[in-house]
Amino acid sequence: MRMEASQKSAKKLSEIKDVINPLLPEDKRKESFPKKSLWTVASTPGVTSVLNGIRHIIYVDDSLTILQWESLQQPRRVFEALQNPP
């Protein structure tokens, strides 16, 4: 049962990546999914803070790297694409 759930999660994550990656700059497409997600939300106009579940210090270090990135120019496109996938 866990294996089936894991496979479904992996499939869904792959589908989401296929939708959002074309909307991201080329140099960010190979970044981790958590980084891309956090960056998209943090780049959204009006969002002043983003809560992130961080259980280990390595997650903190991984998340902090997006602070060095320029904001995503059109984060709304990502949200719209996820609402209306092809």
C-alpha cells in the first residue's frame, strides 16, 4: 500500500514539474521542487512571508538559497498553469 502511494505521489510530482518547468527560467528548472515552490510563493506580489516545514538543518540551508535569487517575474503564470493543466 505504501509503495502504491509513493508511486502515485511520484507520478503527480512529475506531472506538476512538467507543467511548471517551462514557466521557469532555464537555470532554475533543475533546482529541487521545494526550492522552486518556495521561490514561486515568495515571489508573489503581496506575500511578505512564507511558512516552510523544516525538520532538519539541511532543509534550512536548502531553503535559504532562494534568498539570493531574483524574484520570479511572473509567478501568477505558475499558479494559473497548475489550476488549468494541459
